[in-house]
Amino acid sequence: MYVVCDEHLDKAIDEFVEVYESPPDLYRLGEVSFTQWTAPQHCDFCARLPLFLIV
């Protein structure tokens, strides 16, 4: 699972495919919510605000 900004979206997708050998599901953080999970405050690769959840 990755939580990333728009700048690192491609990098996260590439890493996901390399590890899991399948395409990920991609969600915009502003359009989804989970009762047991709160999105991190920064991208997994930098300090920017995350926009996407990749699972």
C-alpha cells in the first residue's frame, strides 16, 4: 500500500507492480474514506500532501 502525491504516483505504481506482479487499485484520497484508517499527512516518498491511495 502506498499513499502518494501526484509527483510520485508513477513511482509508487511501478514499485507495486514489481512487488505484487499485478496492477494496483488506485483511489483519490478525497473521494474515499475508511472507518478504521486515517490517511497519513505526507507522501510515502516526500513531505508533500498525499492525493492517492494505491493498494
